[in-house]
Amino acid sequence: MANVLDQSEIDALLAAAEPDESETQQAEVPVFSRKRRDAPPEIRPYDFKRPERVSKDQMRALQTLHEGFARNFGASLSGFLRTIVEVRVADCEQMTYSEFISGLPNPTSFNLIQTGALEGQMCLEVSPLIIYPIIDRLLGGTSQDLFVPQRPMTLIETRLIGNVIRRALAALSEAWSGVKELQFEVSATESNPQLVQIVPPNEVVVVIVFELKTSNRAGTMNLCIPYNVIEPVVEQLSSQSWFSVSKNQRSEEIERRLARGLGHASLDLRAVLAETTITLRDLAHMAPGDVIVTETEATRPAVLWVGHERKFTAEVGQFRGTRALRVVRPISRDDRV
């Protein structure tokens, strides 16, 4: 019985096994919290069924890219409807395809979009709350007492809203041109989104929510981009590489597009034969037949102005019964004419 412990030895062992309160307080430090030490730790739920496959930098780049799309589409739609339409990005987040479909109304305008450069399809959904005011505007209405019907769109309404969708796709192609040259087109249109399944229900998609506002109506437009569609170009969507590409890119196609747009701009063209000064009294008493003498020789060419800049010297003549100018040479910045 020599190995049996008495009560005092048992109490000593229990006291040695219990941790010190000071050490316990020092150990309870919120390691993952950005708050103060006395604040509770920051705990956020994480669903392993929904992994975030697109990084935060790539999500910010996608949001910035589609903010440019919203501005261009709003300007295009305002000119098409002859009224001010404001388009802005309301939200940009990742979710599963089943969550995206479950949050859409039925019926709605659900358009499947595809492009030859990427595999798979995207979805562009436009809310009936903004579709029918647009249709009413196109047909000459004012949308003051407009009733939004709970039914699928007719063939005529589908054709009318198709003009809006095509303008949206043109602005979307222009917005994506900084990353990759893409031409979007509508492959199918459906009124019930529950009948369309372009990816598995648990597949991760990026949803960009746009808010459209007119004078007295507002609605939403959702662009759903599955991850497997943008996976080939997802590395180009990092903020640093995407901004550098969009800032320094000068492709021949962009230069041709700018030259084609500037080629139709009108310019003010005028020729100055000579310049001199007279007094206000001489100007007040000037009459037909008076001669104004200048210091410029009659044989010297005229100066051809383009806008407010001197560009060429030209000879004054006649062509097919009309006054004409024949360009002699260009004028440089250092040329004193």
C-alpha cells in the first residue's frame, strides 16, 4: 500500500495540472482578427461547396471593365430611345448557377450569349420592370400609367427588345476589347430561366448586376458569366496586367477605327489673301469701289487655314467656273508666312 496517494498529494497533482489564469489570458489572443485585442475574433463562414475561383483583383478588374460597358451602353441606349437612360454597376459577386437562377423572375427576358473566341455561353437577363417601359417608349408612349404584364413577351415585343440587346452586345464587345477581341451574339432567347441550364447547378459563376434608370422607371439587368467561359483569359484580368494592357495597347485595329471615325469630321477651311489694318473712321466711310491697299504682293500665294491653324500656302484660281485653291506646300511651325 506504499504506492497509494493521500489526499494532499492528489490535490497537489490537480493544482499542477490546471493552467495558470495569466497564461490562459495571454494565450487567448485573436490571431485572425484585425480588431483590438479586447474585441471578439472576426469569424466569417466559408462554404466549401462554393469555392471562390476568381480572385479579388480579378473581380475588381471585371467590375471596372463592366463599368466602362455601363457608360457606353447608357449613352447608346439614350440616343436610341431619345431620353436619358442611366446605367450603372450595382453589384459584382460570385455565386453558384442555381442561386443565380433562383433569384430571377418568371417570366423575364433571358438571352443566351456566345462568342466564337470562348467556349460556353453567357446569360443576359433583363427585368420586365424596364423592358416594358422601353417597349412603350419605342411605340410612342410616355410610361406614366404603364402596366407591367405577367406574361411572356410576344414576337413583336421580342423583336423590339432585340434592338436593345444588340446595342448592349456591341458595347460589351467594345468593353472586352482591352482583354480580348470578342464578338458577342444571341444564340437563344427564353422567358422561363428555370428551363435553361448552361452549366451544372453547383458551378461557380460571376454575376454583374446593372441598374437601368429612366425618367420615371427603373429595373435591373444581370450578366452571368460562368467561370469555365472566362477561364482562358482569367489570368489577364488581374488589375495590374489588365490596366497596363488597356493603357499601352495601340493595335492597328484601334488606329483604323479612330481614323475611320475622325475621317467623317467636318473642318472649317478658309484662305487669307492679305492682311492689313485700317482706322475705324475709314471703315465707317467705306463705300463700294474703294480700294484697300496692303503690303502683300499680288503674286504671293494665299495662306490656307484649317480651323485655327495655318497649314498650307495655296494659289488662287478657278476650276469649272468656281473659285478654287491649289495647294503649293505645307507650312511648318518655324515658317514665317
